[in-house]
Amino acid sequence: KQEVTQIPAALSVPEGENLVLNCSFTDSAIYNLQWFRQDPGKGLTSLLLIQSSQREQTSGRLNASLDKSSGRSTLYIAASQPGDSATYLCAVGGRGGATNKLIFGTGTLLAVQP
Amino acid sequence: DTAVSQTPKYLVTQMGNDKSIKCEQNLGHDTMYWYKQDSKKFLKIMFSYNNKELIINETVPNRFSPKSPDKAHLNLHINSLELGDSAVYFCASTNVWNTEAFFGQGTRLTVV
């Protein structure tokens, strides 16, 4: 059974710092991995999607990497800003049929202090 | 244009009532989902539909009944609501090969 864990559960950093959020999963047979952001009381915003054949994806100040064999992904945020404060969720996806779903991690609550 | 929209955003109701949440996507996706986010913010799949056909039912009580009138709509009907049903319910959609998932804004259900 796939389990997804995120470390740390919470993180507080001063503005301008670079930071890394970690995601690990127990079953390497994934189709893709997606990072989301959730603001309080809001829905999920997709940040980056990495297919299982890819090693990394970049969008602006965000870079996500995937090491399928070791069951790990990291989300790197460069030059953090107070507006980056939110909960970050990673989720692994299967392909087709009963595996066509996302299994979510427990989330990392990020606070960027001005 | 909102890609995945669900209504209502907030729902407060008494125990024992029956309620529905509606979801629509305009992305042309084949697959739609309901996820539940509990009080600890953990998100878990409830149902998925592909082209109006139920694919995933993750041991959800049969008081929950999804209905998909067409591939752009997936509604969730809940009978005999219980206190433990209080949560945020998210609708989502992907194409059939489960590439990027798009989520609605969520419906916060409070059962009193």
C-alpha cells in the first residue's frame, strides 16, 4: 500500500532564504508526482507535475526533483517571500483504472517571515 | 474561467439531513474525482468516475452516492448526515491517463 510522507511538518524561515521541502513514498511504481499549494480555507493549486520518466521540473523560483528508485521528491523554493506562506502537498499518481488517483502526503506548513 | 467549480462553498446542516454537492469541469477531462480533507488536513480519495462510469470507490459508506450525468459533471449526494461527515470535500479532474490534476475550491461541510 502506497504511503506518502512529507518532512518537515512545519517550517518557518526568514524572507529571502532558499528552502527545501521533502516528500517520500513507499512504492516506486508511480506514474507521476505532483506538488500543490493550499492557502488557508482555499483549494489546491497545482505547482509542478513530474512524470515518472522525468528527473525534475522548474517553474519560476520553484524546482521539483524526483528520484523514483529511492522514493523521494524535493521541492526547492528559491529566495522565499512572505507570499509563499501556505501548506505544500505532494501527491503520487498511478496510471489507469483503480490506480488512477492521487495519494497525498501529510503536508508541510510553510511560514515565511518578513 | 474557472476550470473546476463546485457548489456550494459552505454547507451547514443538521444531523440526519440529506445534502448534495455539485461539481463541473470545463477542461474536457475524462475523469473526475471526489476527495475528502479531514480535520487534520489529510486528503484522501473517495470516488473516481471515467466517462460517467464509477472506477474507484474507496470503502466509503453507502450513505455517500456519487452521480455523473455526463463526463463534465460529478455530484455527491450524502444521506443521513453524521457529525463525522464534517470535512472539506474537493472535486478534481484529470484526463484518462492521470496527468495534471485540477481541483475545485472545496466545499466545507459542517454537520451540527
